[in-house]
Amino acid sequence: MTLPTIYREEHEQFREQARRFIAREIAPFHDAWEKDKQVPRELWRKAGEAGLLCMTTPEQYGGLGADLLFPFVLNEELAKVFATGPSFGLHSDIIAPYIVNFGTEEQKQKWLPRMASGETISGIAMTEPGAGSDLQSIRTRAVADGDSYVISGQKTFISNGQLADLFVVVTKTDTTQGAKGVTLFLVESDRPGFRRGRNLEKIGRKAQDTSELFFDEVRVPKENVLGSVGKGFVTLMGELPRERMLIAAGAVNVIEAVLDETIRYTKERTAFGQRIIDFQANRFALAEMKAEATMLRIFVNQCILMLAEGKLDTTTAAMAKLQTTEAQCKIVDNCLQMFGGYGYMWEYPVARAWADSRIQRIYGGTSEIMKELIGRTL
């Protein structure tokens, strides 16, 4: 069965461009990057030159002014080669839209062209040792002092933490106001008092640098406030449907890639005189997983179209994130089983996909948070 596509000719032309770039600049080197625990800065500059960064950013700020479907095409192609190191999506499709939608004209002119070119790499400093999904409990403080704010606190699990030149930092400017006391700041990594901690050792996604960050009385001008003081929580919530759809689509991409790899393997590998796929238990299991993957793809594609039209609500995005990421972990684990001992070997893509998939149920809001969000609407 061939599903109706949501992509037009221009998206498919871009797909070929992205596929060639990935084959040339990413796939041959990803193993080495996993050992290095980060991708090289040069990759970001090459991606910028190829037009793969900040694609939906308006042209006057260095982007392509492309529609929202272009990033999903790129993510599909990265998933096909199991490339989790380049954190382009965070940079281009989460942080850049914050600046596009909430930044001042000066902030847009200063940062967006450099982000689109790959000269500047960005990250978002949100999670803390004692505060994950509960953003109202963050302890990082930003205290007004004349024409500046002084930021002190600690962040952890920060993607692009070792490489980023610019961070969107989530702070408390008023500890008495709960969500209304949250403010976002743009903080450059060369400011006195800023320090990177260690590059964290993760279960998976080993080529993606993930770090601790420390802010020891980092002074930033008031012009570095992103959005309005006290409106940080609202700003973050407004962009969550897009973030969660990127995660949901990524989950389906991996499911499809792993299923394709597993079907190929079970057709080639034999046991007890017959192909692995010819055992009814395996064939039925693959059939069930294929059916689930197809249903998820249809749902996710519809959500992507709704997102592009500005019609995707927070609850539906939470449903997509919940169902796809839970299915991803289950299906990848079942597929690994069909590889037997080889599935446990790091050189096999299914092993890496298994390790890389587990975080999907955690970041962007845990599955439990998704259930809570959905449950509140019942």
C-alpha cells in the first residue's frame, strides 16, 4: 500500500538535496562522532551552506522562508541512516522560531543570519538537576541590576551544550509568581561567569553533545530578554505543539527505518532450514508492527498538515507525541529481538536505534506529562 503523500514536488526536490548531503557529509562519519561524543563544528557550517539550517526562518534573516514541511523531510532522511548526532532540529525548528516569533528586530538581525549559516550554534538551557518537566520549579535566578540582569544557576541535559555559542536560558525573575515569574534570556557562551560542565555519558544518541551548564553571576543587558519579562512560560508553551510534532514525526521515521531493516534481515537470515520471516510468529509480529506504523504515519502526517495550517492544538500534539514514542520503544525492541545476538551488537543499526529511542519518552515532556495534559481535557 502506498500512502498519499503530504509533500509536493519542491519538497521531493529538497529531499534529494538533503539525501546527497547526508550521504556525503554525515553517514560516513557518524561512527567516529559517536566516539567523539559530538559532531564537528564544520558540519554545521556545511549544513548552513547547503541550506539545511533555519529553513523556515524568513529570507530577510538569512533563512529560506520555506514552509513547515521542509524540516520534516530533512528529519526523515536523517532517520533513514540512523543519524542522531546532528541536532539541527533543536537549533532550526525550536530555537530559531522563538527568536523569529518573540525576539526584537535587533535580536533577529543579530542572531538569525548567523544561525542559518551555521556560524552560530544554539541550545536551550531549560532542564535543571531538580526540575525537568515542572518548569515552575526552576531555581536559576535572573536579578535586575541597573540596565542588566545577573543570572545564577545550573542546567543539565542540555543538547548542543558543548558546541553552542548562544543559549535560550529559562530563568526565574520573580520567585513568588510561579509560571508568571519565568523569563527567557539570550545568553552568549563567552560571557564571564558562564561555564560548561562535562559532556554527559548517555545511553544513546552518543554523537549528540549533551552537557551541564553553570551560570555564576552572568551579567547580560536587558536587551537580551527574549519576549517579555514574566512571559517566558507562555512563550515556551506556545511553541510546544511544533516541538512535540518534531519528536512524534522522528519516532515514526525511526519505526519505519527499523522495520525496513528488520524485514530485510529476516528475509536473508535463516534458522532451522528456513528464513526468519517464514516463521509464522515472526511474520505475524512484523505484520502487526507494520499495521501500527502505517496508522501512526497517517495520524502524524495529518497533524503535520494541521501544524502547517496553524490548527494543531496542544492536546492533539500531546497525543501524537505519546503514542508515537511509546510505540517506537516497543517496536524497536521487538525488532531487535528478531536479530538475536546480532541485535545486541553496536555495529548493527537496530542496536543503536534501540538505545537512541529510549529518550523519546522523556524529553519534550514525559509520557506521564502527556497523559496528564490529555486527561485534563476529558
